[in-house]
Amino acid sequence: MVSSAPEEDLQRLAAKVSATLAVVVPRGKAVPPQALLLAAMALAHELEAERGRRELLERRTRDLLRRALVRIDAALEPIEEGEATRDEPGFT
């Protein structure tokens, strides 16, 4: 197989596929094409589940940061208003 991926990555991925196939096909048995399809679908399902968890975490993180920024802006607002008062003419 020709790939630009590092060999360690390919070995890790091959081990993951082999482990998934081992769940479907008993050890020592020939691997039928249906087993390869089941393994591929199981891996795709796992990928989709991880993607969903990542997207949920990203949404929660953005929401948390947005709320933190709102609180920071609200806390800074009185300070900014005080500076504007000092800059007005006649302020001593």
C-alpha cells in the first residue's frame, strides 16, 4: 500500500480495523466481505458519534465563552463610563 501517512499511523489504524474485525469474525476464520462491511460501518458509526460529541463540546465552549464575555463587558461598562466623565470639560 502506498501512503503519505507515517508508518506508525498506518499501523495504529490497521490495528483498530483488526480489532473491529475481531469482534465480527472469530479468530482464525476467513474474513468474508460482509465482515469488512460490518467493520467499516462500525468504525463509521464510532466516527460519527465522536464528531457529535466534539460538536457538542464546541457549542458548549462557545456558549460559555460568550457568557463570560458578556459578564466581562458588563463589569467593564461602569469603568468606561467613569473614564468618559473624567474626560469631559470642567472635570477636575
